[in-house]
Amino acid sequence: MTRKHDFIVAWMEVKGQRFEVLVRPEYAFRFREGENVSLDDVLWTDTIYRDHRKGLKASPDALKKAFGTDDPRRVAEIILRKGEIQLTSEQRRKLIEAKKRQIINYIARNAVDPKTGKPIPEKRIEAALEELGVGIDPFKDAETQAVAIVKALSRVMPIKLSKALLEVVIPPQYSGRAYRELQRMGDVKKTEWLHDGSLKAEIEVPAGTQVEVINRIQGIAKGGATITVKGIS
């Protein structure tokens, strides 16, 4: 016998009509976030309902008129991506908290104090969020929300999203490996192989990660790299 907490309802209203599909919560949220999750894992059933509590199913004709297809799996996917997902208060709390951590992490990595050019600690960002009472949408992507939140935070603290441009010179014995690793650390703007085999490069990274990136480069070069912050924009 199906237990109530085994599934939740994803629903969408189209042209004044409500369409529902039953989904497994742990997979539905991951699917909504864009993770590589099978639709088979998400769907409790691929039946599309008008009202699942009354057992009223949507007709193929109604699906066709509302979604342009009567394929229930395709309709279910549209509902999952664009519709609403019913949540218990505890599920919503957990989702909001997880999204909040993603947003704070994004801001900490991509923003700096424009007065000093230094990264801003996550705890300070979190405290400012609490002070402002910023609302978090559990279904909206973290980056989009972070950009808007930084504008709000700028009212109570010096902060801006920035990129740091680093000039790096790596000794020849480490330059081969360093070249590959730099591609993973940020946007490599320029490279030049010097006469002695050293690698000179310019790499743009999120300003909040510059200390982390510098440490990673020095780790590869055993402390022998010359690194200059050319600018923060």
C-alpha cells in the first residue's frame, strides 16, 4: 500500500487547467537542479492527473491542447522543469538551507571588498544575509540569485563581484604540468614560453579565489613561481 510520504506532487496550471504528476522527492529536486537523474527514478508513476486525490486522470486530448504532446513522460518532464513541486515544511527548509550554502559559497569565491580587494569570509556574508532577511528560492539557480543578492548586500557592506588577473611565471621543471593545471583554475588569457623553458601566463580567476589559486600554483611549482596580481575588475 502506498504511503503518503513516498511521493510528492509536481503540478502546473496551463490555460486554467491543473495537471499533476506524482514524483519521488529525493530525485525530483535533483532533476530540477539539472543533475543527470533518470526520469524513471523521478516518476512515481507516469500518469498525468487532473486531481490525483480523486483519481482523475488528464485525457490525451487535454494534454495535447495544453502541452502540444500527449506523451505523459514528456508532459511530466515539462511539469518538473517549469511547474511547482509540493513540499513539506521540513523539505522546504532543507532545500533552502542547501541553496543558501551554494549562494554563500559562490559569493565568497567571486566577490571582494572593493576597498581592499580582499575576499570576504563566508561567515560575514552569512551574517549580512541574516541582517537583511534575504529570501532564498530553493528552485532558482544559485548564481542568478547570488548576483541579485550581492546588489542587496552592497547596501550594508562593501562588496562587488570581481575577477582577478594574475601574471604567473613558472620555472621550467614545473612548467609542463602547470600549463595543464592552469586551464582548470581559470580563464587563461595569454601564455608565453620563455627562452629558459619557463612558462609565463596570464590567468583570470574569480577574485575571491585568488589566494586559493596562488597557493595551488605555488604547490605545483614547489614555491618557485613568481605571481603578480595585475588587477581586479
